[in-house]
Amino acid sequence: MKLEPLSPKELDIVVDASFAVLEDTGAMIYSEEALSLLQASGCAADGHRVKIGRELVRKCLRSAPEVIRVYNREGAPAMEVGGDNSYYGPGVTCPYVFDPYTMERVTATKQFVKDAAKVADALPNVDYLMSLCMIADETPLFADLQEVHALASVSAKPLLTWAFNKENLQGILELCAAAAGGAEKLCEKPFLMVYTEPISPLVHPKESLEKLMLLSKNGIPAVYSPGMTLGGTAPVTKEGALTVGLADSFVGAVISQLTRPGAPVILGANGGALDMRTCQSSYSSLEMCMMESAANQVYRLFGVPSFGLAGSTDHKSHDALAAVDSFVQTFMATLSRSNLIHDFGMMDIGMTGSLDLLVMCDEWAAMSKFVKNGFDVTPEKLAADVIRKVGPGGVFLTEEHTARHFRESLYTSAYFARTTYGQWESGGKKTTRDLVREKTLKLLKEHTPEPPSEDRRAAMDRVLAEYAKE
């Protein structure tokens, strides 16, 4: 099943409008290296303001790879980002977290990143790791390196992270090279992806572009996506915000491909709504889900992998609305074929990370994938022979066909048990919230991820120590 909100005609109109923004309005480019690349490609510049022609944009979108192969820390294939594939992971940047044992809202620490990596490593539908928080108990100038160090020390799953600046990104590359067994191995089989973003509308800072170009030169997948606010940093209409968001992401594609043709880049056009009653921006909204679905259509049109947002909530407690909020996002992102979906476990408008919500979102991903897979119309699944055998008024429970197919045909959930009221009552009247809590604590207590080898761990520690000295 697919979710495609734009008709073919509307898709062409949106793409044309985004190209027109770059041709007529242009974008502010604050990196001299990026500015030189654009001018050498025929773009007109007035100071830092550059107008980019649609043919150059099209050429660069064609140059970007349609599928990006990502590996785990040990070099085993893990993800093929592109096409109709969807992969899920936590969020990042929350300054606060819910302590997984006391459930008190506390300042984020490096230990929480390790706990998040441990839980995410155990969840079958969480494909890659992010820190879910912004740690405060380590040196602030290179806390981003500390987060990567914590993640790669615990789990072998791929990483998606951020970097404060080009210098710290270099440190992250060195740290991940140590974890992978060398820089050549990291470049050949990257287990690292890095997020960097422009400032909407149409401003591309030096730091963002420097990180993008450094990643492109090293062949490390880069995510380039604006974080818009409808009615604030983007037009209040979904259509206008989509136009600006696409234009900003296209600039990332152009710079990455001018830096190194074929460089792996993943694009997004994410944006939450500005609540006009409170002037508070939203981290999760229906407007964002709809824009993301439409943007995915555009990126598929050009064969570029897409970046999405799902599994978060603006709510402050683990209530029914938080569950609905995070599920709707995950469901829509999956059916619209977002390739790299992040933000599982983020609450409170991106301010508070929750392992319980992360665990719950793992279930939402499983449910969404079940629906996405749709129908398999084959003679075996149509079961005409079995229907003929059983006949009118018959029962299929004892048929071999049922035993053969019930596991993949029927969705089974640990949280939605089909029991009688009496069975539920005798089982302790546990709510979904209770079951999620139990699972989180069980994973923290019992799951044992695969750590890096001792020599690689020592190499990672040395990189971190060198940056601590500096």
C-alpha cells in the first residue's frame, strides 16, 4: 500500500515552483568553497546570494545515488537506503530525558545514551541509532563526539548523528574509523550517517555546508534537510512550506554532487506547525506528516533517498494522545515510503527523550510495515483449493494451509492481546503502559549487545582523549 498525496499534475507544479525559487529568489551561500563551486558551474552570484538554474539542479539530482548501502560497525550489510525501503531510528538533541528507572524528568547524561543504545540494539524494528538526547555531563564543546563514542561502544547497529562543526565532524570520522578498523574500511563500508541542515528560508550557513562537503569528500552518507516552522520560517500553507523545503534540500544535493559526483546524500523537507495560540512550534503535526508524504513523492521522482520524521510527540506524558501522535506519524511515513525515518522516542516538542516511547514506537513500525506490505495475490494465498476442500459451513482452523501461513498473515502484538476480561483481570489488569514499562526494564536488565573488540575500543578511546586535550 502507498500514500501519495500529490497527483501527477500537482507533482509537476510543486517541482516547478521549487526550481523557480532557486532560479528567481536564490539562496544565501556562506561557504566560500561552495560559492566557488556554484560559480564555476555557471550560477550567478551577488555577494553570497546565488541563483541556481534548474538544469544544474536536475543534473546533480541525477548524479546522486538512488540507493545508499549502509553497514553495521563490523562491516556487515545493514540497510539499503532508497527505493521503497523504510528504516527507523531514535531522535537526537533532547536536553532532558525521562530516567528509565524512576521516570523523573532529568538532564541528559552520557549514561542515558548508552542505555538508549542498549534498548535500541534489542528492538527488531529499530534499524539504526541516534543518541536521543544532548548530553550535559561531558565537555560541551565536543559532546557530539561523546555521544558517538557511547553509541559505537555499545551497539554494532549503524549510526546517524550530528556534529557541531567541521572540526568535530573530523573527530567523529576518526572515532568511527577506529571503531570500523580503519579509515579505508569506514569509507568502503560506512556505518555512519551525519545530519546537517540549512536555516529556513534559503540560508545555508558556512558550518552546514562545510560538514556536507567534508562528508561528500569522504563518501560518508549525508542527510541534508531543513527544519521549518509553518507560519514562522516557512509559509503557513503546506504547499508553500513544501516549496521552500524542497528548494533548500536541492541546494544540499547540488553542493554534494559538485563536491564529488556520486556522493551519497539523503534529502528531506520536514517542518512542524507554529501554533498561533501560543507561538510555540510543533515537533509533531499532521501538517508535517502531509508535507513529508508529498516530499517523498518528489524525491522518488528524482531517485534520491528521503529523510523523514516520525515517532515523536509534543505531549509531556506517556498518555493515549502520545501513543496516537507517534503512531500516526510512523504509519504515514511508512506508507509514503520515507527511507530514513528518525525521532522515535522524542517527547515534549523535542525537549525530552523517552526509552518507553522508543519501545512503543518499535511496535508502531512493525504494524506500519505489516500494512505497507499489502496483499500478495498468488494462487497459494488465494487458497481456492482449500476453500473448495473445506466447502460451505466448514472450518479452516485445522487445515495445513492455516498452519503454514498464519504467522505472516495475522498480525500478532505483545501489547494487543485478544483475551477475555477475566483473563486480563487475572493477569493483573496490565495496561499497555504497564507492558511497555516492563519491556523497557527487561531490555535494560537482560539484553547484551555486541561490543567492539578490545583493540578497536582502545583506538576509539584514544581519539576521544586527543580531542579532550585539545
